[in-house]
Amino acid sequence: MTLVGLLESLSTITCAGTLIIWISIGTLSKTDRSEKIAQQVMSILCFSAAISLFGLYYAGGSMFGSTNMARVLAVVCIALGISATMNIKGEEVQGEPNPHQLMKARKERKKND
């Protein structure tokens, strides 16, 4: 097997693994421990995919018929790998109250009035 074929296979496997974990992250985060493990595995797969995609680009391979697609996908994998390491469970990310909190506050105000 040539280097390009090996890099294509490696990048496909790591991207598919990342996609499967991304899709099933809700199921995998039932406990804090399993969530941390899923995040770590996803980060490792994302960075491995990025390395193999950059390698594929520099070896002259192509993804989906485009030589530049491997480089773009590598950058996306890096961004996804970094975001996978952030644990935002239970934290307010948007900084805005959600509709359920607003409705609850209105009900409490009506009770007190």
C-alpha cells in the first residue's frame, strides 16, 4: 500500500470515528466519567485526523477529488478537537436567560403580586 493510500485510509477511519462519537455524545455523557472519556477520545481522533489529512495534502493525495479539501478538513478537525476538550456541562454559554427561566420568573412574580 502506498503512503497516499495509507493516509487516505487513516484519515477516513479517524474522521468516521470522530463522527460516530459526535453523533452519540448525548448517550456517552450519561456520567461525568464517560463524558470525559468520550471527549478525550474525540480529541485524539480529531487531532489524528488532522495530522493524517495534512500528511495526505503534502503527499499529493486528494479528498473528494480535490487536493485542497484535505487541508480544509484538517483545519476543521483541529477546531473540533479543541472544542471537544471544553467541558461546558451546566454552564451558561450564551449569557442570555432561556425561555423556561423567563416563564418561571413571570409565574413567581404573579404569585407574589
